[in-house]
Amino acid sequence: MNKLYKNANDAIFDIKDNSVIMLGGFGLCGIPENLISALVKKGTRNLTCISNNAGVDDFGIGLLLKTKQVKKMISSYVGENSEFEKQLLSGELDVELIPQGTLAERCRAAGAGIPAFYTPSGVGTEISNGKESRIFNGKTYLLEKAFSSDFALVKAWKGDRMGNLIYRGTARNFNPMMAAAGKITIAEVEVLVENGSLDPNEVHTPNIYVDRIFEGKNYEKRIEKLTTK
């Protein structure tokens, strides 16, 4: 099976309107920049995006929000994006806010084949509305379901043609969990190497989870908040 694609545009050929997509990243770190740009260019609409955050106004998922290609955002932190705020308050955007740990576990559970799990996060808040609860050892827990997504778009530092991936530092974040959870996982890498070049002990995402891979270009690697003295 050939997993290698020329670029992001080729790799997203079958992402259609109304798709549910997981996007790796934390803040502006480790996000699939090339794949997001390709989606903007393609004009795919009515997307449901699962991501830790919603990017900023002119970068990351913020680009998809700006062109109004997202109909629902499932996230944990969304405080850096004025376009997101505007669409939420106007009723244009459906939003599901999830505690960060719950978001991570719903991703991990999907990759592990676990349909649901109990967590204490959100008990006694609006998050618990309409959800099943159960008491274990005198403590209340909510039942949370694993995510179901059509595609997972992830970004790694290095990968081989088979799809084995290595992440660098904190850019690892949500990427491994989402790579394992997507029905179709598309990976963009900064450095593409030949098969057999990677030390198996250093691989974070085995190739069995990756369906498509390509070498990305022109990474910006932005700093979310520049602080100077």
C-alpha cells in the first residue's frame, strides 16, 4: 500500500462537506499547517472540527473559521480567537466545550476501541446536562463517549514512507492520540526519510495508524504570545 502523497492538496482528496475531523496541536504548537491551508483552498464546508483549541484569527483552525467552513467546534480552549467569539455569539457556530482531560481521553478511548468511560470532570456543571452519571465509592462520575471522526490530521517532526512518526518536544501533544483515533489518518512531517532510517525505539506513532503521509513545506512555527521585557 502506497501511503506517500506529493502534498497536502493530494492527501485530502476525499475530505468532503460535513466531514468530522480531528486536528492535532496545542495552541499553535504541532498543528497540521499544510493540511489546514489545503482545506481552506479546497473550500470544504460544514466541517465538525475536534481540536484542543480553535487557533487564532489568522492562523491554524482560525483560517477555516474565517472562511466559515466550520459548522461545529469541539474544543477545550477557545480564548484566542475573536472570529470564533463573533460566530458563537451570532449563532453561526455550534460549539461544544469539553474539559481538556476529557477531550484527551475521548481521543485516546477512540484509538483504543473503548466506546465510553466514566470521569469526575464536569460533575455539577453545565457539562453534565443530559449525561448519564454513576456513583463509584461514594463519588459521582459522568459517562463520556469516545469520539468518532472521519479523518485525523496530524503533524510530526519526522516520518518515513511507511508512516512511522516521531514528534519533537511539546509538539507531540494531542497528535499521537488523534493519529490512533481517526478512521483515516493523514500525517504531514517536516522531514521525510527512507524506510528503515528511524530507530524503532524512538517512534511515537507506529505506521499501522497512518494512512497517508507527505512532507510539508513553509512551516511558520509561530509563538502564541510574544513577551518582551
